[in-house]
Amino acid sequence: MHNNLSKVAFLLPTIFLTGCDTQENVKTNTPPSESPTVEIPEPAVGISRARLTPEQLDALPSTLMFTNESILNVLSEPTLSSVGVYSKNSNCLGTVTDDINPSELDIEGNPIGFTQARIWDGTVKNCTLDIHFGNSADPIDGSIPDDTGDTLAITFYIKPTSFNNAQNGVPVTIQDPDSSSSYKMKYHVTLPNLNKWHKIQLPLKPTSSDYSKVSIKWGTREDFANSFVIGGVEVKNYTSSVSYEEFPDTYAYYEGMEHDAPWRDTAEQQIALNRKDDFTISVLNSSGRVLKNKEMKVEQIEHEFKIGGAINNSLWQSQVPERNLVKFDEMLAIHSRIFNNAGMANGFKWKMMTNDYWNEYLNYTWQYWIDTGMHVRGHAVHWPKGSTTPSAIWDEVERLKAESGDSAASAYLSEQTHIRTHGAINETAHFVNEWDVINELPDGRDYFGENVNDDSDDGLLDKSIQLDWLNDIKTLNPNAEMAVNDYVFLRHLYQDFGDTEEIGKRAVIWNDLANRAEAHGIDLLTFGLQGHYQGFHSIPSVIQRLEDVTNLLPKYKEFEITEFDLPVYNDEVHAQFMADLLSVIFANEHYTGFMLWNWYAVEGGKPIVGFKERTTHFKNSNTHYKSGAAFVNFFYHKHWIHPTTLKTSNQGNVVINAYYGKYKVTVDGVEHIIDMNKASSREITLQL
């Protein structure tokens, strides 16, 4: 919130007044030459996307590609004697309709069939039902869908028949496994009720391969017994009669969504404890005497908590040919109004910063942030993978390896990474406040070998170069906070087919880096967690995971959610999940920021930030989707000190129970900008 925009009115304040007899650790605030006029987002209601109702969808023309009966006709004799029962030895079981056949069948070569379970880390079972739409040699009920615009829909009913209560339901994921991107189509839902049918109806995007399929997966852990019955399967092709975005809302549930869920009161108590405190503001005249009964207006203008949104190049790219940047400018204006922290999905990465084509886009966006005083997070200096290194550089690495050996390739790559560090930091030192120095280090095998944490002979670079990168940044921009960033830690949760062992392995690598940095006097302050969610998650599981991450990574002082997005299946539930997720993150004192990866939409509600079919929250300057309204209301309505006029006590002060942040205090027409942050003095003096 850094633009000079008009002020708006708010609801009643959350401010408490008491007297105070002492004035210790006094800090005098003199008014700035120009006080900012800040527009705070108004409380919002939010709209739903322009979706059809199920009845409207049924009335549209469509082609029935196959049904549940088609599946039954393909299945052979049951391969297991115990129908509908989970077994460690035989992976996962399920049934199709009235206990007719189990799902534990492997029918390769058939256009419709069931696959056997995948096993993750030997501890978690992930059972899969693959429904193939056929291929060019053996199509089902007609031709293959046109990948340029057809919308297909899968409908089925699913009924859990057993699960351990400790797991709080059966997690089910539906995805298109043929897509090169996991964001093509993926839906995750937890089914909470035993022996009740749940209808799932989802749109699908055909892939460009010569056949398509959809996978229905259900997950269990070895100590849980999960089974379900599935029936009523239909796949229809609606061609172009309905768009992906117009498809009706579908069933959605997550544990803890209940309004009386026990975690809610605890979270609010923790927010009050960890995000607020009493600040005493005293008013003195020019002679140093306290001023009693003096009128004072207090107005919060910013949270200390980093409220972020990432900018993507997609909208710029679509408008640059005509230099018609009206919508891009509108997006930047909305960004500065809602967020106090900015990032770029791709703009700071090595490939884009060394590509002359993007210079105008980068400079245009960066200058806007400079002009508005935005806090900026750079992502990322190094992403140690061949695919994320500029092609010309990685091609030369491969050539040198082939012609001159690893030593020559290593020397060249080492030199180029240092050039990259110096170039990125020098170019941005005047406005970037925080840098992701290394992104996804545990996957950096292209640079550091198969065992990233060990200086083995198979790596091109010794891991000591990581400290060189950190030292370079510390020297070139000593004021920038240094952070690292990774996925898995928050993206997958315990009920999601498992990753407990994986996060432990990754934590070892990150802790090793932090320990080495500490030994060399380098402060790695922040650990960033990606949150590219595939569906709604159990809130108690999120709470537990947030705690686990801080325990697994003890050397990191702060944690931020750096990349959050989520597919939209149900607008109402999505908005509630947004508010619930923010609540538990805001309640945890170790977490200092939350950045939306996909947040803005243009005509038709189609996202222009991030991945296709991912979350967008804000449609334009006057309209929010329901999740955007939930986001705005959480930070600027529910957890905000609204403008109010107070009077000093007989001791010449007021005590304000305030959220940590920046405030404007006006006395006798003079505006004072005050930081009331977690590290600030609780005693503040204004001398007139």
C-alpha cells in the first residue's frame, strides 16, 4: 500500500485506553516533510466466477464417451479374494459399484483399466484408477477430443467404506497424468463421511498426445485401512459448449472447515499474542510537559507482516506489441494498494535477466516499485539446475564436458555463477530488500552431483561455492536479507500420499548450508516455503506442518510462504480455505510473510499470473473474487486497527493494543508516521 490514493472510512477500531505513569525508553517522532495518504482496501464481499449450474450443464449438447458400464465390461475376473479391504501385501483395494469387481487389476492394452498402486518411499501407498479415452488406433465411442478447445467432464460417485479416524477421511486426487505440467488438471479432496456417496464432477483438458486418460487416486498410509466404492462413472465431451472456467462448482471438504472447529479459538488467541502488543503514545508540548485530554487520531497504514503478490510477465507480453499497457498499469496499481511486498514469478531468474527481450518489462516493473517504495523480494539468484540455467551457458557446459572434461566445464560454470551473482545484485541493490539466494538446492544435482550434500566426484561444483555466493551478496548488498526457498515442506501434507521422509532428507541439506554459513559469519535469516497446493488440506495438518518445519530447520530465524496458489473448484469453500490458511499462518510467530503466486485476472476471469487454471483472487480494481475478498478482509478488516480519534489521559498518553506495523498519528493537524513493530520500543513520545 504505497500509492497516493484517497482515504476511505472503516469500521470501529480495536483500541483499548489505559493510563500510564512512566515514560521509559522514550522515542521522539518528528513529522516527515510529506506524510503519505494511503488507501486501504475496503471490506469486500466478493463475487463468484460465472459458473453454470449442474442443471444448465446437463442441458448442453455433449457426447457420452463412456460410462461405468463400459468399465465393468472391460474388467476381468477379480485377482484378489478379499473385495474392498486394504492389505499391506497386495497394495490397495476398492470396488466398482455394488461390490462387483475390485480395482486391483492390471489391464494393459485396454482403453479403460485400473493400474496397480504406486509406492512412495516404501511407506505410503498411492492407488490409481486410470481411465483411458482411447488412442488413434483404438478410439472409444468416436474420435479423440480436439485438444484445441474441447472441454470434457468426468462424473463419478465415490463412497468411503473404511478409514482410520486418525486420518480424518480418505484423500482422493483426480489428475491428468499425461500432462507435462502438474498444473494442467489436478483436484484433491478429502471424503469425510463413511458409507455416504459423494458426487465428483470435474472438467478436463485433453492433452496433445495420441491418447488421453484421467487418473483417480486414493492414498493410504500403511497403518490405516482405506477402502471405497466407486460408481456412476461418465466421461462426456462438451466440445466448445462450455469453457473450463464456466464449469459448475464441485464437492469440496477439508478437515477443520467447520465454524466451531477447535483450532479457531486457539488461532485467534495466538494472533493476539504474536501479532499485537500494547504501545504507549505520550504527547508533550515544546517545553516537555505532558498534554492532557489532547485529541489524537490513530490510523494504521501498513502491516509489518509481509503481504505479497508476485508479478508475472504474461500480461506484459500480451500488451507489449501495441504498447497498450493500460491493464498492466492497472494490475500494478492494484498490487500497490493490496500488498506491501512484491516479487516476480520469473523476472529475477537468471534466464530472464540475461535476455534482452525482457529488459523493458523488468525495468518498467522495477521502476514502479521504486516510485512507490515497495518492499521487494528477489527470487532467485541461483536455481542450480541445467534446465534453469541460460541455454547458451548450459550448452557450453555440456560441450566442455564432452570435449575437454569435467574440470573445464566446472571452471566455466563456476565463473558464470559468479558473474550471475554480481550482475543480479548490482543491478537491483537499490530496491531489492530480500533475496532468495538458492532455490530448491536439494534438486541441484546438475551442479553438485547426485548427493548434493556431499563433495563427491560426480558434481561439477564443490558445495563450498554456495558460501561464495552468500558472501558475494553480503558484500554487494549488505542491507538485503538473505533467504532460501524450497518446495515439498508445505506443498504436500501428511494426508496427501506422504512425504515425511522426503522433507527430512531435504532438511538435512538446508541445515548443512545454514551451519556452514553461520560458521563463516553469514546470517541466513529466512526460509521460504512454496505452497503450490493441489487442493484443500486439513487445517490441523497445516498447523502441525508449520510447527514441524520450524523444528526441522532450527537455524533459520524466520519463515515465509513464498509461492501460494490453488486450483478453484468451489468459490465459497476456496474463500473459506483462504481465510483459514491465513489464520493459522498468521497465528504462528515464526512466519513473517505470505505471497500469492496467482492473484489477478482479466476478462472472463482467466488468470494472467502463473499457471493455467490456477487461482485468481482479484478481477479488477473494483471487483474481487470471493477468495480475494477473504484475503482483503483478513488483513485489512478483521486484523487491522481502523482509524479512530482518541484523547490522552491525565498522564498525557494513550495505550493502544496494536497490530505490528506502520501508523499515522495526527495531533493538532500534524501527522507523525510511527513504526510500531515487534522490535520497536513500546514507549513512544510525540513532542509538538
